[in-house]
Amino acid sequence: MLLDRNQNPKRAPQAVTVGTLPLHCTLHAAAPADPLVLFLPGIATHGGLYHEFLGALAAEGFNVVALDPRGHGRSGGDRGLYTVVETVADVAAVRAHFAERLHGPLCLMGYSIGSPLALAAAEELPGVAALLCHTLMLGAHPPDLFHAVGWQTLGWTNLLLPGWKVDLAHLLDVDSLLCEARHGRWLREDELLVWEYPVSTLASVFGHRHRALSEVLPFRAAVFTGERDEVVSPAYTRRLLEHLAHPFDTLEIEAGCHMLPFTRAQELARHSAGWLAQALSVAA
């Protein structure tokens, strides 16, 4: 059940460290029995950049924990370096850390590259009630020939040069992606952003074989995408979901772009809260 906002005044987010690496998390707290949403951010970024979106989601009655993946933001580890297996273990460690303090049903949420990571965690961890992906792209089904060749090349390169760095700033039109964001310049200049990624990280993410391709799993799932998403098109999302054995709900945000958590934070939070509440009510 969603929390009465009059009984839950907005609270400042709290910084929390987990483990010895350590992992850095940002907690947007509601009430202890409210659902817990573990959020995995998009490529290059960290959880601290999503305060407006995650704070708005918390105001709807969800405890939201944003994880800086290892090698990102204020978490420890070599910059940009992680594997899917390590990320799943890190999500499990964060969940265990908050288990006594926050005991509502567990939901996972990912944005952009955080979505296949959140899906992998939902597939492996017990007790996940719902998964919400803000866009979803899987290596098993590339959107076009360019991506297919690129992901195959990552696999081959990883065998010989796993530590070779890929400069995302040269591959992505970052300025174009950020142009609609109110704080685009500030985001672009954040010193905690990671632009250079080891081949091994990208090969792990896009080479991972997800169980959802062939299994129906015990959690509700959905993909939200923007109608005008310039990175992961709605058409690709529809094709991808046709190849998955696990069912996903879908929502297309009218006139939305890829950077929805920054350009349409309040609206995306309302849609996310609505779907999560519905998914949890069905699961119960």
C-alpha cells in the first residue's frame, strides 16, 4: 500500500557504505515496512545523480536504495570494472545490509545498462517480487547489425585484451543525450562519471545469457521506454520482449527520450510507483 504523504514528510537522502570494498549507497527512506527498491544506475553514472527521480519515488511510499556499482561513483574498485556476477553479489550484499532495517517486499530497478544488471540479479536472488527496467537491451538480441558486430568484437577482444579501455565519450553523442536535461552541463562535468570502460566489463554485460530468455521466473517485470528514445527504441523493445519466455509489461512515455530520469523525473516516478504498487498487489 502506498504511504500517506501527510504522514511521511520528505527526508534527506542518507549515504550508506556496505562491505569492505566498500559499496556506496544512497538511501531515500520511507517507512520500514514499505517496499524496498534497489536501483542500479545507467552507464558512466552513479546513484547520486538521480536524487530528484528517486526522491519522488520514495515520496510515493517506497524505500529506495541507489547503488553505485563497484568502480563507479563513490564505491571502491578499479574505475569502470565489474562483471555481472560481481554485481549480482553486490546487490545481494546491499539487500542483506538493509534486511533488518527495511523489511518490505524487494523490488529491483535498473536504468539503461543498469537494467540487464538488475534483470540478472532478479534471476538469481530469492525473494524478488518485482523488476522494473527503464529501457532494456540484451546482448542475445542486438538491435541492429552495428551492435551485433560490436558485441561480437567485444567478446573476441576480451579474450586477448580484457583491460583495454573503451572511451564511451567518443562512441556516444553525450551532449545530445544531455541537451534536454535541466542540469545537463552539471551532469556532463561531474568528476565521478566514468567514461572509459575495460572491454571485460562491457563483454560481461552484453555476453551474459539471461535466464528470462528461456524461463518464466517468480517475479513481475516491466520495461518503460520513451516514445522518442534515441538509444533503445520502443520498436526494439517490442521485438526483444517477443523473444523472452518471461513476460514483461510495457509502458511507452509519450514524447519521452532516453534520459527520462533527468528530463521527466516526477512523471517517471509516478508511473514507476503506480506499476510497482500494482505488481506488488498482484504478487501478494
